[in-house]
Amino acid sequence: MAALLDEYIDETATPSAPREVLPPGRYLAQIVESDVTQAKSGNGTKLELTFSVVDGPHAGCKVWASLNIVHVNPQAQEIAQREFAAIRQAVNVARPRSSEELHHKPMIITVAVELAGTTRGTYVAKSDRNVIKGFEAASGQAPAPIPPPRPAAAPVASAPPAAARPAAMPWKR
């Protein structure tokens, strides 16, 4: 069914330009939007992030990241959790209660270009697009140490002393 659009037209609006694919490199950027959504496959939960480049000739350009923070595939979830840890460390927010706590905090993102036709799992890129490959603190900003996970219950009196316990696996830090 068709709808009347007259009341929604802004005669002064200029046509948008095609989205620019950033050249590979490192950019000072910040998260400007975020959302937690269910994966289209129904296999998990995604943290969707929109980054905006802060300075240089590409200031204002946007780049997106989608992290499978909960997923049925343990490897996909592990990769996303490591990237999420890198983001939290880069913006010095160890335990955000809301994704908005990550907004408007500068960090360095490493951007690559994924070419059209690239296949990842069942996804085939329809056009060239940017992919964020790394997150790090902006210069002059000390990274936040990521604290160990909160204990699920109070420690048991018979637990071995901390020095006798095995070290956590590096990917679980």
C-alpha cells in the first residue's frame, strides 16, 4: 500500500554521498552509538557498535563493529569477548553497566578493508567494507587494568592459598 510523503519531504536537504570506505590504517575514533541485539540466526547476542573517526581527513566517517558477546559457537564468543576486553581497556572502563559508558571516549582503532566477494562462514561481502581489527588506548591515556571475574560465591575455607592455585588461562583474563 502506498503512503503520502508530502509532509516528510525536506526541500533543503542535499543528497547524501556514497559511504566512504576508509583506507587501511589506524584512526582516532570514539563509539557514538551502541545496542545489544539478538543475532539474526538466533544463536546468540551481539553488541553492535558505531565508531566515528575523530580527526584527520576522514573525521566524521563511521565504522561499525558487531561482537558476538554470547554465542553458541565458543570460538566466536571468545573472539568477541577478547575484542570487548580490548575496547574496555582502551577507553579505561573496566566494568561498564551500560554500553553508553563506552561512548565518546577516544581510542585508536585499526581498520582493514574487506573486499567484495570475501566469504566469512555463510556471509559473502556484497561490496568493499571496513572491518576493525584492533582497539587500543589513545596516546597519553593509561589503559584500565581488567579486573578478574567476580567470584560466583564466597570462597570456601578449604580452598588452597592463591599462590597454590593454577594461573587463569590467558584467554580468560
